[in-house]
Amino acid sequence: MRRNRIDLSGRSAVVTGAARGIGFSIAQRLMDSGAHVALWDVDKPALDTARKTLSVLGTVLAVPVDITDQQSVAEGADQTRAALGPVDLLVNNAGIGG
């Protein structure tokens, strides 16, 4: 399968649920395309591991955010904008499976 690489150089992205699984893979793909990525996740230890792993690809920010808490989301947005500027792409991936 041929993959077309989209150039996202200079763009900023937020991926929720980014510490592992599909969210981590999406963040990795965005970084492979040149984006600066903010990883949002409620699991701080996993988030720190994900940031360390992805840091070799470029600019990555780990932001502990509980998307079920409006104040946490607002603080995460403020922290992300302060570090990366305006967000160009938001991937709402976070969720809890049963």
C-alpha cells in the first residue's frame, strides 16, 4: 500500500488519548509529517513515556488532561497554546472502552 505523506511542517496538533494505542500512532504519524504535537492523556506515567519515545521525531508536548473535566481541558488548551501556538488540528481520540 502506498502512503502519501502530507506536509504538516509548522502546524500544531493536539491528540487526546495519545499515551498509547491508536492515539499514540496518530501522534507519531503527525510528527512523521512534520507537525508539532501536544499529547493529551489522563495517564501521566504513560504520557511521559510516550513523550520520551516521540521526542526523537520533533517537537512534542505532554499535557496531562482529563477530557471529562472542563477545567482540565481549559488548562490543557492554555498550556498547549503557550508552547505551540494556535492549534491547527485536533484529533479527539480519547475514550474508555468497556
